Amino acid sequence: MIADDHRQTMTPFPRCDATAAWAALRGHYEAHGREFDLREAFARDPARFERLSVEAPEVFADLSKNLVDAATLHFLADLARECGVEAQRDAMLAGEPINVTEGRAVLHTALRAPPGTAPHSGDVHAVLDAMLVFADSVRVRANGGKLRQVVNIGIGGSDLGPQMAVAALAGFAHPKLEFHFVSNVDGHDIASVLRRAVPAETLFVIASKTFTTQETMANAETAKAWFLAGGGGRIEDHFVAATTNVDAAARFGIARTFGFWDWVGGRYSLWSAIGLPIAIAVGASGFRELLAGARAMDEHFAEAPVERNLPMLLGLLDVWYRNFHGFTSRSVAPYHHGLKRLPAYLQQLEMESNGKRVDREGRTLPYSTSPVVWGEPGTNGQHAYFQMLHQGTDTIPVEFILVKEADASAGSATAVIDALASQQRMLLANGLAQAQALMLGRSTAEALAEQPQAPAGTGVDAATLAAHRTFPGNRPSTTLLLERLTPRSLGALIALCEHRVFTAGVVWDIDSFDQWGVELGKGLGNRLLPLLAAPTGADADLGGLDVSTAGLLRRLRP
Ligand code: F6P
């Protein structure tokens, strides 16, 4: 149970399952939701696209291919209000300790607020300015050919955000720098990077909020040993840290540290010093654009009414699908290759935030929380798992992210420019077509009409083949549309995702900002580590372990 001084910061609002809106949604689902048909909805309402699309900063969202009507959205908005989503949002933005189990404020939004407009502004801008001066100095060293590789060593939020953003903004990145992201404690990860690097031309960024994470510390030690063995020069010129634990970084031998604070959650930290690799890649002005895009989305989230508030609407759709339709996962399909790490980033953002089983008072929840979030960039996913999305037994809502203008370039030859423009049209046509196919499907009659006879030698008759070629359709999707993938639009897109997760978390009455679920395995891993080093045969130390773990340990010992 939670201490009394935290209890008073808890919401005075009812839990979602005790609201009138929840009961109304249950009734609405039984009466209209279960049998809702998208094709009929579009036939009934030619203005459905206009009615169900939302313009937010940098992001246009088409929500019309979702299994909702006006009544669904009305009840969902009521649900948000009854659960206090707006009040909790305001509490977060004001710096109240809404992370109740850690007694912490949640202020990643302060990292992208202009000076003087949010809590901790002085500290935030002092570090930001220093970090951006350093980032630009690294770019100057790279211009002179003195630096070629930037290796970020971190894991989870200290890896996925910067890695995703640097890949997404490759078109804006310094042309002479290569970026690597090492996270896994598996030495194959760092070894593959070090094999290609030269110590004197490499900058290591040791990124860890705590500066105690086993994987990061192990990789940092390996990097230091490699650097010293290779005669790279002075540690202080080639290692920097991004951490809240400045003392630990100093003990490691790092002189230059960019700090941040316990009110920045790991998975919300790319806007802080953890974003240093992004700042090096795109420069100070690019990083400020990223922050500005996020800030614009923050303002939309803070000001738009629930009915036009895109992050809230997406979070509420997640609740609708998870708790009423019972859908267990959501697939993300970014149709821009630069966003290839977005699904992995979103997995941590959503599943570490909302993968919780008790409410904020510690009571076991009677309803489901985070869906599984997964995906691959389009069109690759189409040739892998989209089969299941179209014809599998489960309905999986899909989120398409389309980017109108491409930045791809491969020289100035007209023929190449034309070829790439044509590829961009193919990409967009594919994304649109997948959403359309999921919604429209293909009836058995249509399949039969298209192919009234099975080809000779198939061994099936026409009707059987038609059954295999039938698509049920009515499968929901959302399309998020960006004009271009730029630092600004990426910032807005990521902030949109953060606030959507927040919205669903408030409705579910969970603490979206702790992550106790990673503790148990970490602790057990530390206890098993010395047992792996023991010589084969010395089994006395395995007593007390479950027999499965003991059996596997015996096999793994040298
Ligand atoms: O896996 C748990 C976690 O605490 C994440 O939330 C965090 O992003 C990651 O570990 C890395 O932690 P740190 O930045 O402290 O090394």
C-alpha cells in the first residue's frame, strides 16, 4: 500500500470501471460496438473522413477507419473527463509528484519548454545550452577529420530514443560522422562496433540515468579498456556522460558530464542530456527544432478540448480496443525507412509505462492494460506478418505513419531523382492500400467472381479457393500523416505518443512512470552470476535453487 503523503497526491477521480461512462461504453459496445461495420459506417456518412480526422501540430490523423461512431467518441470523452485526464495532465505539467510509487514529478515536458515557462527552467536551459555547445564542437572536430565515430553506450531509455531519432533524422545528420548504439550486455554487440572503430577518432557517450545499470557499465568498461589498449589518447577527450549520477561518472574517469534529474523518466529522456547523440547528429539548431515540435504538441495536449485532442483520442481508442473489443495488440507500420526503430522505441514507451497490473492504490486490476505494441517499417512488414493482419483469427488495429515528402537522395542525376520519386509514390500507395484492404476486405462472392475456377492442378475446387482468398475486412486502422520527417515533426510525433500513453494510463489508474517489473529479474541475475563462474561438479552452491534453473546452470558452467 502507498504511504499517506503520496495518497493525497492521488486523483480524487473514480477509477474507470466505477464511472458512468464505462457503464455507458459497455452498453454501447454490446448494442453497437461488437457488430460495428466500417463499410456501412462510410456508406451511411459521406462526411465520416472530415468528421473523424484531426489536425494536430505537424501531424494530421485520419481516425475514420476505426471502429467508432459519434456515440463511441462521446462516451470516451466522458470517460476521460470522469477519470480526470485533464486534471492529471495539468498536475503533470505543474510538476506534481504524479509518479506515486517513486514520489517523483514527471516533467519531460519541462525539457522542451521555452525559458521561464515551466518548472526547473534555469537548470534545464543551463544544461541544454552547454550540451548544444559541446555537440556543435564535436561537429567541428568531425569537419576537421579528427572524429569519425560516435558510440552511444546505454540501454532502454538511454538507447532506444536517441537511436530511433538519429536513424529518423539521417537526412539531416553530419555527413562525416557515423553513429553506433551499443546496448546489449552480450559482448557481440560492442565487439562488432569496436572492430570498425579507431580509438583516436571515436567519441563514447556513456548514457545512463543511474550510472549503475549492469549492461551499460560492462560495455563502458570494455570500451575504456579497448580505448586505452589502442592508445586513443586522453579519456576526458573521448568519453562523455549523460547521467543524473555525476559522481559515479567522475569515478569512471569522465570529466565532462551533462546532467539531468530524477523527474525525467528513462523512456521519456531523449529530450534531456540523453539526447546528446541526436544533438551531435543534427546540430544545436536541429535539436532545438526537435524540442520545438514536441513543445507544439505539448501545447495542443494542454489546450485542445478532449474531442479534438489527438493524444487523448489515441489513448482513448487504445482503451476502447483493449477493454471493450478485447484486442490484445497494436501494430505500428511506419512508411518511412528512417522510422525503422520507432516500433522498438514505442514498445518501451508504452509497455514499460502501461504494462501494470495494479492501480495506484495497489489493488489488482479487474481489466486489461497495455496492449502488445509491435511492428516493422512498411513495406517490409507487408511481406512478413501482414498476412495475419488481413486473414488471421485476431483483429489487430494498425497504425500507419505516412510521410508525404521523401528526403531520399543518391546524387543529382535526373534519372535517379525520378526513380526515387517513383519509389516514394509506390511507398505511399502501399500504405494507403493496406489500410484500405484491412477495412474493405474481399467477400467470398467477390473472390469467386474474380476467379471462378481454381487453376488446374491445385487440387481444390473454386469455392474452396474462394474461401482462402476471402478477406473479412472491417479491420481498424489509424493513419498519421506527416508532411516531411524533420526534427520538428519527429518531435511532435514522439510527444504525441508520450501523451497518448499518459492518457490511457490515467484512465486505467496506473502509475505509468515506474517500472518495478524489471527489478526481480535484475536481482536474480546478480545472484546467478557468480554461480556461472563456479567449476563444473561443485554443485553444493546450487542447493535451494529451483531444479530447472539448477539443471540449466549445470549445463552452462564451464
Ligand atoms: O529497464 C529498466 C530501466 O530502468 C529503464 O526504464 C531505463 O530506461 C533503463 O533501465 C536504463 O537505465 P539507466 O539509464 O539508468 O542506465
